[in-house]
Amino acid sequence: MLLLDAITLFLAGVLSGAVNAVAGGGTFLAFGALTLVGVAPITANATSSVAQLPGYVTSTLAYWSDITRMWRGALLLCLASAAGALAGALILLSLDNPSFRAMVPWLLIAATVLFAAGPRLKPKPRPDAGAHAGSRIGALIQFTASIYGGFFGAGMGVMMLATLGLTENGDYHKLNALKNMLSIVIAAVAIIVFVSGGVVAWPQAAAMVPGVALGGYGGVWLARRVPQPILRGFVIAVGLLLAFYYFVRG
């Protein structure tokens, strides 16, 4: 790996970590940077999952007080997330790079549209029912969302916030805390599958992980100074440009 590539990935990690902390959608930037430095699409997707995991962990820790009040009730959702992520990751590994490459622009467009609609999908506050979280219907919906998350993580957070808002009680912050915790489960299971399949580019991941951690920590500072619409517009533009790039490249 060239020094310039390492610097590019580190900076992309900083930016993706910050964007995830503020508005979500940082996976677009991580995946795009990895493909830019020549990483094959399946490997880029797997490596991006590894790089984003520290950000999910730090985001969950920021909601620790909320997590401690609901983790018992959320166990069913965690199990559904693990099962869905396993299925999605195995589906990804069953494909070859040309097949996945053909799907990437459509996945990017779908994820970009989902991300753009994020503010409209933000769940409305519902009366909190204490520590209760999780139901059979909610677990089934979460399983479906997790298949997507294990297969292609871009837009996963927005999707989960929307689906959790349909099935869970509590305000936005509780749902966001639950989403962050479930993201750890999905990413961890997918990473185990990707590592066992030998599709993670470890040097590139090592260059990106410190940047993601730094960007996630600095996201609070960024949130106070940069309007979210600007960040969201930037992420949407990156998603569309990546989709166009893969359409043209074929």
C-alpha cells in the first residue's frame, strides 16, 4: 500500500467517522475511498465494515445510560440482528466481484435515496414503556433490515431508525441508542464472516480505523459548527457520484 493511499484512507476515515456521528452516511465515504485506492468491491465492503465498528462502539457508549435501562428487553432484537447479518454476509461471500460490482450502483442509489429521505423517516416520539424493547414483529422486521446491513451497510442506520420507530416505544434518543447497539451486533457478525472468508484488506483497514475513531470523537465538535443539511448534501453527492462511477465503469 502506497503512503498516499494510507493518507487518503486515514482522512476518509476521519471524515466518515465525523459524518456518521453527526448525520450518518459515513459508509459511503469509506467504501468510496477504498475503491478509489484500488480495493475490489467485495473486499472494500468488508473492510469498510471493519473500519466502521469502532464508531458504532463509541456511539453506543455515548448512550450508555439508555442502554442499561433496556438491554434485557433488546436481547431478542440482538439475536434477530445477528441472524440477519449472518445471512447477509454469507450472501455477499457467495458472489464474485463482477457480480457484486454490477449490483453496487443500484445498491448505492437505493442507499442514497434512503439516506436523502432520512429526515422524513425520522420516527415520531412515542410514549416510553420503561425498559421494554423488542417484540416478535419487531424482531422479524429487524432480521430483514439486518440482512441488508450484513450484505451492504450503507444506509443501514437510517433504515433501522425508520423500522425501529414503527415497532418500539420511546423517544428518538432511545431509538438511536438501540440502533447503535444493534449496529455493533450486525457489524461484529458480518466481520467474523468476512474475516473467515479472507476478504478483509487489513493494511487498508489499519490505515482507516484510527481516522474513524478520531472522526467519531470529533463529530461532536463538528455538529456544533456545521449545519446538518450541508453534511447530508455532501454525503448524497458522494453516493450519487459513486453510483455514476460504477455505472460508467461497468
